[in-house]
Amino acid sequence: MPFLRTVSDRVWDYISPRKTQQRREKPFKVPALPVRSKLPERAFPETTPRSKVEHWSPKTPASPTDLDETLLPPSPPTSLHRYEEDFDGDTLVHDSVEDEHFKDPESDAYDANDATMVVDDGQYMEMRKPVDRTNEQLRQEIQCRELRQAGWSEDSVFMFQKLNMRGFEPLLPNPWKKDFVTLPLNLFTPNDNMAFIKADGLSDFRAQYALNQLFTVGGLARDAVLTKARKRTAERHIVQSVKKYSQWALRDGGMRRTQKGIKLFDTVACPKNVPSYVCEQKMIRKLHKLYRKWDDEMLSFDKTGLVAAPEEVPTLYGIIASHTVMAFVSYVLPTEPNPKGSLRTIAIFDFGKEGYDVWNSLAVAIFVIHCRNRMQELREFLPEPVVVHRRDPDL
């Protein structure tokens, strides 16, 4: 079988170790490395200060459109844009045209921030001065008498003086020191009866959490201005924070549910381009509606029949927010020349000023806690809310 023998020889020659050894004995050649061409060296002139100045060629864009703003480094603004720095003459709601003939010229001469020690948080301890209790008590008595002569109610006088004294008297219970370590020590008191801002029924944890959330209002308002927010504006943050703190206060005082949404204050938020007169009229309409609700439906109800209902409607308040400015106002009862009533400014605060967040937030807390305490006093004259239990038809 010569054919098969030839095939076997070919296969054996292919796999024979002899061939492998022959392949290994071939000389190994290293591939040549690629050679890069060298660039000719550039002759640089001698660098001296004079030569650098001579070679300067500054270029300026021909028009603002030639400059790409995305390539510029970030530079935060040094200050916020104020709505109106003078607040329309130190008040937000006094420039009403229709009510100029009905207002007392002395009623707008008071502001709860005039005598309050409201300074930057970091400079408070250095600027704090000892208070003469005798002189301070005499000043409050004179101020209280002047406010009554100007037509202020007793409730609004108490509110005014309580706001005026923040920073001079303790407001928080002593056990809260561990949770608010950055607050001045004279804001705390071991006497729980002297603490004005405190939990009434529920745990202190919720009270501290609600107050801590209130301290963030200033930062949220300023961020909304810097980012030019369209929906979550500065005034919206202020009003929403007030409402959240009020919800906790009413829940803590057992006044979570009231008949037909009865309350002692209302809120209005207006953009910065809306005139103050429009904000004022909107607040007057809200408080007038609330006044009629108190007068017609609530105070005529007596649960026990032993205590006579108050003869007058309690003092109603309002919070007007525009841009970073917030104003506390009280409702002046309607009269014959002014059937819808009017507003009286209590105090004005600006959350746009950095370093005043704590003092402005404490003013909101005092305002809400005072309304909560007043609602508890009037609880016996309020009907019980009707709770309707609805059954799920799918069950």
C-alpha cells in the first residue's frame, strides 16, 4: 500500500519533534522601534518684565453677546435683592388709600422691634448689656398706657410687649439647653412657669423639633431668592413654616379640630411686585370673614350654661409675607365709616438679613404660642367639632 505509506510519512513529518526543534533553532529578530521625528527647537526670546509687557495683547469682547457666561467662574452675590429697603416707610401695610381717613396717626408709630435687642447671632453675647429691671418695668407701663390710648386691645398690647421683650427675658425651659446649644443662656429658665415657648401636653421632643424647623425659615427664604425660584418663593416658605408650626401648637394644646376651621389668625403671601395695598385688602377680607364667623356662630354657644360668653370678639391677627419681609398685624373692628375694619401693624421682620434668623423665628413662635394659649381660654365657648365616620363601601 504505497499510497497509505506516503500519507503516514507526511503526517509523521508534520508532527515530528524534529520539526519543532528546527523551528526553535531559528534566530529571534527583535522588531525595530518606531522613531519619532523631533520637532525643531523654538528660539524663545529673553523673558524680562519689559519683554512681557511688550508682548501683552489684551482682547475685549466687542459686545456682551461675544462672552460665554458658562465659562465664567462662579461668584456668589454679596447681598440679596431687597424688595424695598425702607419697607414703604417702616411698615408694610400702612399705605392704604381708602383707609387714610379712618386711621389714627399714632397707631402706626409703634413697632415691637424698636426696643428689642435684635442683633447678629454671633455678636449677641458681646453687645448684651445688663437690664435695669426698675427702668424697664417703668418703660413698659408707660408704653402700655400709650398703646391703650391709641386704641389697642389688651390682647394686642400683651402681644406687642412680649415680642418687644424677646432677648431680655427667658423663653425656653432649661432642659432644652442640650438641644439648642447655640442659643444664649439667658433665653432658658429653670422655672417651667416662666417659659413661654414650651410643650403643653405632648412630649418635648415634638416641641423642640417644631422650633428647630422654624429656625430654618431664613435660610430657605434666602435660597429661594438666590435661585430665583418660581413656585417655592421666599414668601411661600415663610407662610408654610408658620402654618406647620401652628399645626403643631394646636395639636399640642388639644385644639387640632375646631368647628368650621375657627382660628385667631390668618396668613397672606404676595409676590414682591404686588403693591402693599393689595396685600392689605386681601388680609382685611380674610379677617373680616373670620370676624363674622366668630361673631355669628361661635361665641353664642355655651357648653355649660354657667359662664357667660365674652361680649366682644377676641382680637384677630394676620401675618403678611412679601418677598423676605414678614409683618404681624392686628384687626381693628369694623365701624360705621369703615364697615370692613382695618389693620394695625404690630411688628415687621426681614428674613433676608443673615444673622437674624433665630430672633425672627422666636417672634413667630411667640406669635403662634400666644394664639394657641388664647384659643385654649376660649375653648369652652367653642362647639365640639362634628366628626363624621364614613364607612368604606368596598368593605
